[in-house]
Amino acid sequence: MEGKLRHMFPGGNTSQGFHSFYEYLIPADANKIFIFKGGPGVGKSSFMKRIGEEMLLRGHNVEYHHCSSDGNSLDGVALPDAGIALLDGTTPHVVDPKHPGAIDEIIHLGDYWNELAIRANRDSVLAMTKEIGRLFGKAYGYLHGAKVYQDEYISYFNDAGALNQSALNSIALGFERQVLPSNARAAAPRERHLFATAITPTGPVSHVGNLVGGSQQIIVLQGGPGTGTGFVVSHLRNALAARGFYVEVYHCALDPQRIEHLVVAELSLAVVTSREPHAYVGKASWVEDLNVLVDDKCLSLYRQDMERAFADSQYAFKTAIGFILRAKSLHDELETFYVPNMDFKAINARRDKTLRRIIELTRCFGGGITAASSG
């Protein structure tokens, strides 16, 4: 029987620059972590993905941790039930061994390249790498601007007193009482932080449906910025922590300080914020439209300013994506200096050897540790 495949992002292009939740991809005290080093186009993503596919076929649950800057690449593959992970340890998410030999092992694909041939293009590699960094810097500047304008848009709800806060409190408390157990567990609360959505070269990409689809209870909160969705999610997050549950917390792609979704495997519960660019379409136990809590008459005085702030935010957001796309195109060109100079036959042999080791490790570890058991 084939295992279950989940998709998420361990890092993202945000208003704060590149934001990493890599430390939550797999616990630091996992059974085995393979860290990949090497340049662009050397085969790190393909290496990891091929192993993930094979382990799925063998019945293991697998997580694909996608790259926010290249939709066709993976930043990591995790086998949470066995406590095994494969990680891309190169910039912008540099990972170095914390427990060399005992847990962590470096696989350096630079051992399989023709260094002399690559050095022949040294000046081009340096220039392209510098330009890619500049383009991402511009993208992050525009994403910061997009957040500033979005915050302005949200501020008008507060300025006008347009949101029925009392009703919002009642909704949050109602879900707590209806869905969560009343008694606390004898365990310390634990959280795992990731992104369900990322700002990519092709625009926002979301895996929300994949992440919550297996839950028996799904709370869907509909509402645009300023309607209080974040308040309800935060209330339930705190209530779960008070009861000692392990929670997967999924953050906003634009503003990583905001949370948008929760998944609690132990309760088979998910809380989803449904709005563009991650509108949720799927089964739901409850659908709460928080837009109805807004008094549009209160906002009439600010409507023109709100429309301008919204348009400016959208412009900045789209401009940022344009810079990310240009960086991706240049990164693809940079890969052309590496791909022809790699010994992929030898890399494939190393991958097969690593796969055999992982298969043996899963036998040794048995059930291993799960992400939920980590601190």
C-alpha cells in the first residue's frame, strides 16, 4: 500500500525577506539527516525526490518540502514516521550538521563535478549570482511595500469600528467549546511552523487542500483582510496550547508573523483561512463567513482610501513576483554552467546507495519518531 504524500514549504519569500522554518522540517534529534551541498543544477532536488517516490511506493508517509523560488524543485524530503530527512543545505537556507556522524551526514554533490570546466565560467557565475541577489532584494522591498499597504487597508476597519468584535469573540469561543476537549492533556504544548502557501516566480502557490484534506473536522473561516480571521485562528491556537496539544502552525506567505491555518493530527482537526490566494475548496465541517461581521456603512467614509491602499498593495505584490521570476530565469541560466559538467551517472549510483541505506535505517528504527513527538 502506497504511503501518504504531503506538500508544504519550509521557507518563503516574504515582506521580511527570505523567512526560514527549516528547523521545523525535522526534529534536531531525528534518527538521520542527510544534508546536501553543491551548486545550482547539480541534482540535489532530483536526488531527494527520487528517494521520496521510492519510499512512498514502499508504504512510507513522505513530506515534500517545496522550494518557494522554483516550483519544480524541492528543498527537502522528510519521512516523519522514521525520523529521517534529506535537506538542501545551500543558500538561502544554509544548514550545517549539528550532530555530525551521530545524526547528520553531508552529501556533497560537488564531488561529482568537473571543477576546471566550471571555473572557466567563473566571472559569469559570480556576476549572475550577484544579480540574482539584487533581484531578490528588490522583490523583498516590494513585498514589504505590499504588506505596508495591506496593513493600511486593515487599519480602516479599526479606525471605523466596523468589525463586530463581540460577535467575533463569540465565534472563537464557540469553536473552542464545540471542537476542543475540555480537559488538558498531561503534556507540554508543542508546535511545528511551516508555510502552506508561498510567493513563487509564477505567483502564489498553495498546498492548503493537501495539508488539511485528511482531517475529519475542518473549520473554514472565510473573510478578507480585516475581518478577524487571524483572531479566531490565534484564539484556537492558544486554546490548543493550553490543553497540551501538538499543532502544525501555517504562516502567512506575505507576513510570516501572522498565522492562517492549524492542523492537529491527534484531533483530526484543521482550521483553514479561506481567501485569495489560498481559497479553500473541499470538504468542511463548518464554514464561517466573517465578512458578515463587518458594517459596510462604517467604512463608507474610508472607502476611497481603502481602494487605493488595496490597489497599491496589489501593484507592489505583482511587481515583486516579476523580480522573483527574473531571478528564477537567471538562476536557470546559471545552472547551464553546472549541468553539462556533472557526472550524473555517479550521482545516480550515490542516490541508489543512499536509498538502500535509508531502507535499512527504516528497518532498524522501526516506527521511529514522528514530527509530533518532537519538542
